[in-house]
Amino acid sequence: MYRCFDKLDDAVIILDRDNTVARLNRSFQEIFGIDDETVRSMETEEFTTSHLARFLPKGEGADRVIEALRYRQEVSHAACRIETPDGEVRWFSFSCRMMTEEPYTGMALVRLRDITSGYSEAAWNASEVEAEVGAETIFAGIGELVPYGIWICDPDGTVLYISPSFLDLIGTTLEECRQSGWLGRTPLGDPAGVLADWGRCLDAGCRWDRELRVPGPGGEYRTILSRGGPIRDEDGRIILWAGINLDITARREAEQITAVRAAQQAVIADLGRLALAGTDLSELMNALVRAVAGHLGVKYAKVLRYLPDEDAFLLEAAVGFNETRVGKEKVEGGTDSQAGYTLLSHEPVIVEDLRTETRFTGPALLRDEGIVSGISVIIQGKRAPYGVLGAHTRTHRRFTQDDINFIQAAANILAQAIERRATEEALLASEEKFRAIAQRSFDMIYTCYHDSGIAYMSPAVTRMLGYTPEELIGRKCRDYLSPVSLPAWEEAEKKLARGEPVEGLEVEFHRKDGFVAFVELNESAILEHGKVVGVQAVGRDITERKQNEQLRRQAFSQIERNIEQFAVLGDHIRQPLQVTLGRAELIDDTETAAVIREQVERINDYIRQLDRGWVESRKVREFLRRHDLE
């Protein structure tokens, strides 16, 4: 790789990754008389100090070359003057770049290309052109590329040249500026301060940097960045002052607009936080109209609530208007007012001059204040518009799309707060209705949260469990559960955790008096942001039912035992009767035998009746079982 650089006419230095000299090519060795073997592996610091610095006269790009070599800085085509060992002065184009391809990644390639002939010719051509066309023509040509051009002064501040565009702006001539100073001829808002700064720069020889507010011929103000500095000779003496006058009006206006929009966004965020914090609606409206007026730069702002039955608006909040009108003043709807026209048009409405407006009639509320310009937007409601938010000024004002966006954002916050308030009131009414029902309900109704326990308990709990609702607030229902009901309770909790309802859950609770109460629960999960956070439940006292069921089970058990006893008793009686009947047949006393047989038959009759009763009892039992009457 190194051999290919020996074929170049350019002088080349290869620096290794550790910033030591890796190689000098043939041209570098011939131009500077430095042997490659002598400096190979030498630190760059030592190489520049001991070998290269003597060929680089101070100035003329020497510092840039040495700095780039020492710190491996990327440089592209920087001109530098070099004195060769034979005393010849030559100009080189200096470049330094990092190599990125393997295996040379991290190494630096330094290249010096001889541009002496072209550089000398260009300098000579430039001097010839200057002599031919004149310095002032060159200044004019270059200066007019910059808005309001350039300026050049003598060491004492006397004007030598000012671009014609700046002279036209301030309405003067170059000769007048030479007589009284160019800043003295410039109309300034703070002439004393500007002239004092210019005097300090002339005395100290420091840079001049000042923004000037200058009125143009049409009266509009321009912001001019005037910037310059001293030009010194080889001995450090100031020989000229030179600078530019740059028009930064658009930039300053853009910065101002950006700052205004940022402040508007911040106030919208503040209003949003107020709304979310549940601030009283009237307080929020008052804060909002003050913010709109202040950050839109107008004196008047108002909230009008639409009254559909009257096709009119009620002034609910205002700034700038007479305070006694708030809550009392009504504004006509339809085309009799800007607010009415805003509702009709379904979009923001801008008025540049109310005095010449033809789309609608200005209401008395605006005419009395001498309003000229204004902007209004709709405050949306859930089913119909709530009203209109407006901002007005007594001077002519052209409102922009950004102004519309700002006031609409404020109206949207108010609309959301109004809707949230309506939702909260509806929810409160619903909750109060629920509580009224729950208070009168025979069933136990409660809400319980995982983190805070029971939040509400209906009065029926006192009849069912013996506790007052106040005694149970903040407690967990599980704390009063009988151990026998724990498995069923945990299964129900798993279903609730999945958001599934639980119906007909039968559990035992410990009463305050120590007895047990049976309760049937129907439960549903309380969800917040898709997460189960608690449970709502209705509990019915089934203690009496459970006791009746137990009694029925006991009765049926007794029936079962009786039926079985009847069957056994019949078998046990028939056997002795058969023996008795057999004995009777053996008795010689016919009359006695007949009596015995008659009595045995009577007893058999009773047993057959018992058998029929047993069969009927079984049928009844089966019937009751089929109809779940046990």
C-alpha cells in the first residue's frame, strides 16, 4: 500500500493509529529533505516540532497544519505557505483525513498538493481586478448579497462605504453619513446607548455586535443585526473597521411567534390541569377568559352559554367587559350577533372590522365597548353546542390560524370540563338514587375494594349480621367468613378476578352475637382502566331457608327409618302368626281353633294395610324427591 503513494507528485504522510509517523512518500522526502527512515515511528509532536515546523512560517496556515497533525483533525484543502530547504516559498493545499477501510482503519492520511502557480495567479488576477473595477464596486457587489449590505470605516469610525440598500432604508446618503457618522444618521429607538457602545468598540478595538430597530420609509420597523470588527496590519494596528448589516426581522418575528405559541401551549396545559383537578366551573371559566385575553394580546374575552328555548346567549364569564353584566346580560342569537352566526356557520368566525361587517349584526355588548376586531369559536356540548368563546379588541387586528387553534384549544378544555361536570352530576344523582334504594332494601348491599375494604354497606346488614354499617366500613368481608365457606369464596374470587359475575354463592357469616347466618350473594367486579379493583354485591339472608331445609332433611330421614321399620315389623309379625296358625290346626277343640284362625286373619289384615301404607309412603317420598321438596 505504501509503494503506491511513491508514484504521487503530492507529498504524503501516513500516521499510524497511535499517532506516530508510519511512512513518508518519495515526493515528501524530496520536497522537504526529510528521510523516511529517520522519522519512522516518531511521535507526531516531535515530528512537527523537530522537522516540519521550520518549513512553516508563522501564520499563513501553519498553525492549522500543526494542530491537525497533532490532534488528528479532519481538514480538507486548507491553503498553507511553505519555505522549502532551498529557500523557495511555495503554496500547498493541505488535507488530513482518517482512513476507514481495513486493514488501515484508524490510520491518518496527510496530503500536501503544490498549488503555487495557481495560487499566485489567482492573487495576481484579484489585484488586477481590484485595480480595474475599484474596491467600492467590489464592496457593492458583495455587500448586496447580504440584506442591507456591508459597511467599512476608518480607524476613527469615519464612514468609507455603506451599501446603498441600507442608505435607502434610513433615508440618507453616503456623504451625510461621512459627515455625521452612519450611526448618527440612523433613526434609532435608543441612539445614546448605541452610540455609547460604538464609542467603546472604537476605543477598545473590540468586536461590534448590536441589534438595531430601524423604521423604514413606510413606517414599518426592521430589526438589523449590525456586526463587525477591526482589521489590523502585521503590527496589530487597526487600519479599518468592516462589518455587515443583516436584516433579521423575519427571524426575530419568528422567534417572537414561537415564544408566544409556547406560552399559549403552556397556558392550555395549565387550564387542562385546572379542569382535571375538578376546579369549580365558574372559577375555571374566569381563569380561561383571563388566559385567552392575556396570551392572545386582546383586552376582551367572554364565555356565552346558549339558551336554545330563547335562541339567545347568557354572558357567563368575561374580562374587559363591565362585571355587572356577567350572569345577567343576554345576547341575541342567529344573525343578530357574532356568537349566533358562529353557531350557524359551525366553524370559527373572524371579524376584522365589526363596523363594516355584513354577515351579521354586532350585538349591543360589543357595540357599547367599541369593538372592532374579534374571533369566536364554538364550545361543544355532548348533544348540542354549549355556547361560544370569543376574544375581541377595539383596534384593528388580523387573527391567524394559530390564534384560532389557541382559542379553540381553550374552548375544548372548557367543553370537556362542562361534560365531565354533567357526567359527575348524573353519576352523583344515580349514586344517590342507588343509596336511597339500598337504604330501603331488605337485602344487604355493599361495595368492597381490594385496597381499602368495605366502602358502603346498607342498613340491612344490622338485621342480618348484627353489625351496624359504620362498624364494617374499611373491613374485609372475608374477616367474617366461616372456615367451611372458604373454598367456595376463593373460587368466586377467581371468577371475579377474570371479570366474570358470581351468582348464587351461598356462604356462612359469623354474626355479632356469635351465631351463624347463611347468606346468598350475587357479585360483580368493579373495573378501573380494565383492572378489577373491587366488588359490588347483594346478599340475601337465607338462614331460615337453610334451617327449614335441615328440618325437611331430618323429617325425610325419619320417614325413611319408619318405612324400613314397617317392613321389618311386618316380616317379624307374619312368622309368629304362621306358627300360631299351625298350632291351631293341631288343637282338637274346633271352636278354639276357629277363634285363633279368626284372630290370625285379623292380624294379617292389619299387616296388609301396613304394607299398602308402606308402598304409598315410598311413592310420596319419591314424588317429593322429584319435585325438590325435601
